Amino acid sequence: MADKFDVIVIGAGPGGYVAAIRAAQMGLKTACVEKWIGKEGNVVHGGTCLNVGCIPSKALLEASHKFVEAQHDFDDMGIEAGDVTMDVKKMMARKDKIVKNLTGGIAGLFKANGVTALEGTGKVIGSKQVEVTDKDGNAATHEADNIVVAAGSVPVEIPPTPLTEGLIVDSTGALEFQQTPKRLGVIGAGVIGLELGSVWNRLGSEVTVLEAMDDFLPMVDGAIAKETQKLLKKQGLDIKLGARVTGSEVKGDEVVVKYSDAKGEQEITFDKLIVCVGRKPYTKGVIGDGVGVELDERGFIHVDDQCRTSVPGVYAIGDCVRGPMLAHKASEEGVMVADIIAGHKAEMNYDAIPSVIYTFPEVAWVGMTEQDAKAAGIEVKTGAFPFAASGRAMANNATEGQAKVIADAETDRILGLHIVGQHAGEMIAQGVIAMEFGSSAEDLALSCYAHPTMSEAVHEAALAVEGHAIHMANRKKRK
């Protein structure tokens, strides 16, 4: 038997490493197990988010957006940039440097907070035991009073498009292209597909997105989704809805994809194909036989509202449990669980978890959509404000999009905030905080916002709930 700990966390992604640091801050002897092998053959922390997800994709999104700005927008501001080119390899090197800095930083945080880093594959073999197998196959058993499973998720693969080195890739492979493909196919018009499609579209690819569903972004408010689709189409993304992929064939350096839509069987050829049809929990082999932790048919670990599994002392957080697969959701669950283990009262408001799509403009939302409220039988009132009427948006050359507030018609309590526009991912925090404190639309409307800011659109949208928006014509009767 190896070391004894108060807490062992399996997985050092945004859920796991945060849980481990928080537990250590609470005075608990804590270890965190990680098996992720980086490009240099070493174990690295940060999970999918820091290594092949949130951070590297945002580095590429930012670089590609600046490239487009320099090509098309600078001249309007009086900036003469001349011929602008993109060095894709240099862009990728910058992305890799950012990833290395952040993942290395976690090791420093572990050391500073007294977290023991265990390298290898973690497996729960008992209610208080974790087996860690290193890269050479050597296994050691560690004992802990509490275990937190934060094993994360992996991309979903589909039979019609088996991954092929360099041609048919998942989201990880799409972050490693060393040159811009002329014709790029993306399967899936979700968050990942739209972000990656946007990157390569900006760099010159002819991007076609094949989405099996008939509705575009059904999880987003209808008005926001409709405007987002229009804006992305304007940018050059060819989004085909109701297009179900039925097969693929690699022919030399090309990929021929077959799909069916309302017109029947179709065929299209790409130079590269990215499969972005979702993610699945990484739980296979993480829970030993006979431990008693319950999993559903899709591999998710069953937990209650405080992330307790069916086995006392064993918790699970992040992508391997119910709820949205979001880094910040995993992190907050990690904090909650660590506090509970330390004997504190802690809970999480799952109705106030924000989501963001980092296209340009960004799309962000929290809470209910109008369609959600209608399905739940809740009468709502709404207010919207276009960025085209925002002084700061005009100055920023970012007048596309709008902010929309959804409130309960009877109580005025804010049920949702939905934004498509520049910096929407930053502004959505206003809705999160408002909902967390049970604020009304009137509370936002009566707050003083700095001028000029993009956030004033949220203020005006809240005012518009009662027809009192200042900087646009109001359709509602003033009270």
C-alpha cells in the first residue's frame, strides 16, 4: 500500500485540478492523478481544455480574426496594412507556447498549494482505494478517505467517417493543421464545429458544415440563433441543415463524403474533414469491477445534485457526469465537492451556467430561452437591443448582433440572457450574477452602466422589457 490521503482526484483537467487545489486549500492532504501524455512524452496537466480544447482553439480564433480584421477592416479605420499574409505554422507555434505555459503553470500551482501529483492512469478499485498505473505498467495502490473522479470526455466518432491520419480528423486533429485546406468539411454545427469552421474559413478555406438536425443551434434562443446563422453565412460558412452523413471514402488526398438531405442522396469532396458530433464521457476503465459506482448506458456516472455517486466517499464531476460539458461547470463542481468534503455547506446553481460560442461575433447565453419557457408553461416578457444602436459598437466596428433579456411576466425575475455580439462571452456574466441573486429585469434597468461600453446593450435590453429603452424606438407602451 502506498501513501494515504484525505482526497485523491482522478484527472487534472479544469474540474480535477481545481478540485485538488481547493481541497488542499481547505487543509486536506490531497493528490491528483493524471495520465495525459504531451507532445514531448511527458505527463501534462490541464486535460482537454488546456491541451486540445478551450485554450488552443481560442488562440487560433483570435489569430484568425485579427487576420481578417487586417485584411478587411483596418482600411475603414484609416490603417493601411498593405498585403497581409498568414504563416499558419507560426500561428500554431504560438498556440503551442500558450498551451505549454498554462499546463506548466498547473504544476506550479500544485506545488504552491501542497498537492501531490501522481503520474499514471487512475482507477477506483474500492470505496477508499485508487490504483495508479504508470506508463511502464507499474501499478501502485493509494488509499484516500474521499475520491473525486474527474476523468473528462473524448470526441465521439461515427461509423460513416472513421478517422484517417491527416484527412479525416476530430477536433484535436483540426488544431494541428500546418496549412490551410482549400476545401474543408465539418460534420456538426455545434459549438466546436462552428468555432473550428470559423478559424479555417477566415484563413481561406471553403468551409461546408453538415448538420444532421433541421434546426440551427436549438439550445440557443430562436431569435439569437437565427441572427447567428445569418451572420455566419455572410462570412462564407456554408451550413447545410438536415444533412445526415451516410458514408465517406478517402481517394488519394481527398475525402468524398456522402450525405442525405431533403433533396435525396448527395456527394461532396473535401481536402480535409473534421468530425465534431459531440463528446462522450471518459469513464471506461476508470471504475473497477465491483466498486458499486453506477453508470448509465452512455457511460455517465450517476451523481446527485452535490456530485455524490452511489458509493459513499466517491464523487464525480465535470464531463463524466450529467449536465453541459463545459470547463467552468467542471471547475465549479470541483470547488463545491472540495468544500463538502472539508465539512462546509456548498451547492451549485445549475440554472445559471453560461455557455459561449467563440465565433465572431460571439454567441453567449444563460438560463431559459423563449422556447424553453413556452414548453414549461411560463409566460414571459422580453426586451432586446441591437448593437447597431450602440455607440461603442460603432466605434469598435462591431455593430452586428443584439442582447435579449427574458423575464417572468408575473414576477419580472430574469430567466435568461442571450447575446450575439462582440465580447458576448464577457458580457454574459451580468446575466449569471443577476440570476444567481434572483434579480429582476428592473434591477438591471435601474443599474448604472459605464458609457460607452458594449455592456450598455444589456442595460437597454432590460429597459426594453417594459418598453423603456432609451436609444431605440420603443414598440411597447411606456408605463
